[in-house]
Amino acid sequence: MNTYTDLDLLWSPGRRETQDSNVASFLRWLGTHRELHFRDYAELWRWSSTDLPGFWSAVWEFYGLDAVSGYDEVLADPSMPGARWFPGARLNFAEQCFSHATATRPALVFVDEGGVPVEVSWEELRHQVTDVAAALRRMGVEPGDCVAGWLPNLPQTVVALLATASLGAVWTVCSPDFGTPSVLARLRQAHPVVLVAADGYRYGGKQYDKRPVVAELVEGLPSVRHVLAVGHLFPAPEDAWSPRADVQQHSWSALPPAEGPLEFADVPFDHPLWILWSSGTTGVPKGIVQGHGGIVVELLKALGLGADLRAGDRYLFVTSTSWMVWNFLVGGLLHGSTIILYDGSPTFPDVDGAWRIAERTGATMVGVGAAYLVAGEKADSHPAADLGLGAVRSILQTGSSLPPSTWHWVHDRLTPGVWLQSICGGTDVCSVLAGGSPLLPVRAGRIQGPSLGVALAAWDPDGLPLTGEQGELVLTSPLPSMPLHFVGDPDGTRYRNSYFDTYPGVWRHGDWVTVHPDLSVVVAGRSDSTLNRMGVRMGSADIYAIVEELSGVADSLVVGVERPDGGYFMPLFVVLAHGAALDDALRDRIKATVRRRLSPRHVPDVILPIAAVPRTLTGKKLEVPVKRILQGAHVDDVSSAGAVTHPEMLHWFAEFARRTAADDEAVS
């Protein structure tokens, strides 16, 4: 049996990376245009994260934005929250996505389970965006209005986003595999005037007709006045999907051609672009509003100077539209890259499903969740021997950390010698905080380093920086893509409480992180209670909202535990109502309810009875302390005596963790 460590060298930059990568070109540009010279990535990162005006103005010019717009200054106010970036600048995200359009390669490639890849040219993409933008304008959509999507990963989803952005309206989207309550908990806050909805989606060899759900959504969204119906699984709709008389339905395929060319609203740097949604850990999901300019400069930097995405790349990220990496995928258009959209399961028809899609589409950069790579290793898959993946030069991995053995599996049996970029970021900034660089080596178990422009550090509880020790991941300086604000948070209270309540003026991200002396980074999982299953985040509050409605359940506690072997364990503990029993029937009812109303990915691994849910004295469930206990922490290290109700339950969880570890060891 092989023994792997987290220090094994797997990949080193060659001449292509040190001389011809985007960041190598950027270094030469800095020398020529700014007379700035850096010996290595560490020096470049330290400058980029301390001289924010110098670095971000360089990104602006290096990517040609100086030909698009001027600005008054780079960073008018560095305060967090409330940093003011590039006042006076005006640019439109959709317009920048078309800035590298070409006839030599497609803009999009779409494929679903078992289907043939379909290419969409840049010219055709522009035609479709023009037609949909004109339709939205006829529906009365104006700058600042919200257009919501309930759509899988389709070309129409990209078109709808770009059309909305071209008008200066605000886009948001939920994947149709989310249950109706989860969708409404998000979209109700956004008050959309138009709902762009698909008739269903494919997953795991099955197709799911979701037309009846559209009626439920429209009924629950009183602000909606128009439904733009996308016929994905079935012929173009003739009958209305919603009985509401005040809602007009339009068929996507029957939209008339626009009468004029595509026009782009001239919007300021901080004009709202889209709303991304938090997992809802502490209640109603947070609507995170990000701006045109911040997203443009951040994704130019992250994908270009970090991931080394090129115009000639074919860029695939296996994702649903509810995960922020879908937006990160669309950002490939800013670089002129071809983006690959896949509607389906990565494990269909077998565990190598995503790699078959990569082979069929000629993908050169592939993004996947950590759990998918672990599944391939555990299945003893050997894609390098069975598939033609010679075009793949880099793999982006996110969602959670990987065990060392999976890093080796990727390099030995998936695509030998490939550059594996483990990245850590978040919905909150729609980008990468720590990730890959073509200038740095790859060692098993280590993220290569902090991203350029990201003032990342690990801090102890007193706000002191740590090196080589685990602490809270913090950002000590702002990023352009940080939220403009939250939906329904007029005074910013919820925004401040989400990131700045622990260290005032410093962003606390919610991850446990170790920053090593060589700047390599290890993320140990969430320090909050987000349920991060296969890269898709769900809030514990979503689980509680439906489980505790069921007869027989009086209270509940759910945690997601990242395990050392790369696995993810999600137990649900329930306090039973008087006279109730946790039998197979109740377990099946709980699982079916979570699957139907929330997400199949978040069905608990086990459901166990407990006597009580421990809480803080203010009534908050002790999710994070319980999670840490299940990861091996001592009870005294996660909670202070007298600070919780039912403290005896913490010892129960410690004993449960001991038994579980013993059972796992016996099985292995």
C-alpha cells in the first residue's frame, strides 16, 4: 500500500509556465511599464496585496480596460465594509464578455447526458442576446429591475444573464433541482419582474418535468409579471404554465428578432450585476449583490493571472447554476475562451461521466468538486487508460480539501502530469482567495498560494497572525468583487454581522486555514455551519425548516463533517416528539422530504435520535462546536462551562465520535 504525505511534489512549472503564462507576461509588463521587478511569486503577491492601487491599476491597464473607461482613482475608500473602487469608471459586464469575440472558435459548447456537443458561435450568441434583451425591454425591464432564472446549465441561461446585464438589470438564478421552498426563500427577496424558467432538467439518466413547479413559483412571487418559458425537454409551450391572469407567458423559441443592434447600458463600476445566494446557515439566505466592474476586474485577474485561462482554451466546469462556479465559468467569456456547459450528472453513465464529457468536447481546463475526484479514486477508475484526455492541461478542484492519495490519483491515473489547481474561494466574492499559480510547484495537500491582490492571513481569536498554525481565514484588505450590499439590508447590519463581527474592519471568511512559510495554504473546512455537499452549499436552517415540520420531530441538529480521507459525513440528529419513535418509516419520510423539497445532495447520511439539542444561552444551536467534536476536538476546547444548555449532550457527541472512528477503523 502506498503511503502519501502532504509534502510530495507532484508538479513543477516548466518553460511554458515561467515564460509564456499570463502571469509571466504580466511580470514583463510591470517591468516595462511600471519599472517594477519581482524575483518570484511571493514578492509579487506581497506587492499586490499591499499596494492595492498599484496592483489593480496594473490589472486594469494590462487587460485593456483603459481603452474602455477612465476613472478618478483606484480606491477612494479602503474601509471594510464600504470600500469604494474605481469611482468615475463605467463599464458593462456583458459588453466586456463580447470584447474578444471571434469567428475562429465558438463561444459556447453545450452537451447533456448522452447528447452530441452543440457549438454556439460568438455571432450566434450575440444574435440571441440581442433578441432576448429586446424582449426583456418590451416586457418593461429597466436598469435595476431583477430578472430571475430557474434554469439548468443551458446556453439559454448564459444568454439570459448577458441580456439582463446588457440592460443594466440585475440577474439571479436558482437551479431546478432545488425544492420550491428553497427557491422561494431566495427569489422572493429579489422581487423579480421576469422569471425565465425551463421545463425541466436531466440528471443521472432521468429527465425531470418541472412545468408544474413553475406555477408554484409564480404563485409565490407576486412581483413577477412575465414568464419567459424555455422548452428544454419538451416542445415549445403553447399553454400557460401559471394560472395567474396578470402574468404573461412568452415562449423563448418564438421571440421575434430584435429590430436593432445589441446595445449596452453605460453603467458605473459599482452598478449591481447579479445576486448570488448564501447557503442560509443562520436563517433566510443572504442575497449577495455584486457589481459589474468588480466582477470584471476580479475574474480577469483570477482566471487570467491565476488559473492561466487563455483565449484558445475550452473551459468546462461541472456545476449547477446555483453554485457560484457557474458564474466563474461564464467569466471565461471575458478572456475570449470557449466555455463548455454540461446539463447532467458527473457520474452518468458511470463514475467517469465528467471525463467523458471533457473528452467529447476537447476541454483543456476542467473544474470539478473535490468529492467527485475522491469518488473516482475510490472506484479505482483509470481515465488515463480508458479515455482520451490529452487536451486537458489543468484541473480546477474546489468544494473541500482532498486527501493526499487523491492528489496522487489525479496525477497518476486521471491525467498524468496535469497541473492540479486546488482553489478556495466563495460565493461572497465570486472568486478565488487561494489557488493556483503557473509560477509555483504543486505539493499534495497544499493549495499553491494566496491569489494575487488578496491580503489573506490566518488569525488566532485575538486577531494575531499565525504562520504554520491553523486559524481563521481573514482578509485584511478589500477586494473589488466584495458585496456591494445584501438584498433587504438597508443599513448594512446583516452584511457587517456576516463578515466583520469577529474582527472589526477585517473580513472573516468562515474557513479554518493554515498559511505555511512558503505561502502554501491548507484549508481544513468551514468554521461556520454551512453544509457543503459535493460543492453545493445548503444552510442548516433550510434542513430545520422542513424536518421540524414533520410529525414526530420536535427538534433537530445537522452538521457537515469533512473527514481526513476526503470524505464528507452529514448526520442528522433529531429530538423526537413525545410518544414518537425513530423507525424506518420516519427515517424514510425525512429523507424523502429533504430530497423533494431541498436537494438530493443533502439527504443525511444517518439519522439518529438524541435527547436534546445543545444551544447557546441565547438559543443558537451549537452546530460548529458539535462539528468540531465529530472531527476529534475535545469538549473543553469547543465550549466554555456554563455557556450552553444541555452541556451533557456535548459529551454524548464526543462518545458518538469515538464510536464512529472505531467503527471506521474496524472496517478499514
